[in-house]
Amino acid sequence: MSWDGISASSISITPPTSGCHILKIDGYSQTKLLRGCTAATSCEFEVAGQIWCIKYYPNGSIPQAPDHISFLIKLARRLATNTIIRAKIRLSLLPSNGGAPYCRGYVTVLDGPGAVNAGGFSRFISREAFEKSEYLVDDCFVLRCDIEVEKASLSKTDSGIGVLV
């Protein structure tokens, strides 16, 4: 078979790695004093070989959702260069009584040339429903963040254009 005039590229994806991070907010009522669209940012943590942080917006992350609690998961720092990161994030509020968690489906976070390195839920839960729920106990709540990461290598061609390999 002749390859003259044919351009080819390939992608090599490593198996996903995963992990979770637990964020405990103690003093929920004080966090409500933050202005709308203002986040409280968690300390950085490592999951699946990358450094992440959680942005918590007690009064919504967008002007259209001031009565909701919002969460954003951000790739804070990259440990590997020349890779494109694709991560699936799942957020869950954990009840203190051992009941069922309140889960929001997966959101995809992409990072690489020209990609956004954060994702989340601007309307994770309404503040009214949250404050009446079993998830807020003694002015405290717990959020579980599950992260599953796939990495693809990135290399440059002689022309300087990045290609996946």
C-alpha cells in the first residue's frame, strides 16, 4: 500500500486513573456572607496525577443563579507537560446519617492547547433545598469530588503544529 500524499496521526490514551477528594465546609452560614459570584477556593489537592482545587460559590457562580450553590472543579496545576487532560468529575453531597448522597452527573474538564481547564455546576442545588436537607448538619456539610482522568500525549511536528500521539 502506498502512503504517498496521505497524512496520518494517531493518539495513544493511557488507561484512566481515578481518585476522590473530600471537602468539608464547617461554618456554612458564614460562607453565605460572600457576595454573589464570589468563590471560596479549597486548598490544592492531587488526584489522578494532577493538581486540582474546588471553587465553592455559596451565592451562585453566575448572576442568573443567586439562589443556588455552585461548585467548579479546576485543574490548578499540571504535573505533566505535553499532554492533553480529559477528566470526568462527579460531585456528591454526603449525608451525616449514612443516607443516600445527593449526586450530580459527570462534567468533563479538558485541558490542553486552547481548552478550558475547569468545569462545574452553576446550579448544583438550590440554597433553600440545601438548607432543609440532611446534608447540612450543625452548619457543616461534606462534598465528595470523584475524578477520572485520561491523558493523551502531545507532540509537535516539524511544522510546529501539535498532534496527538
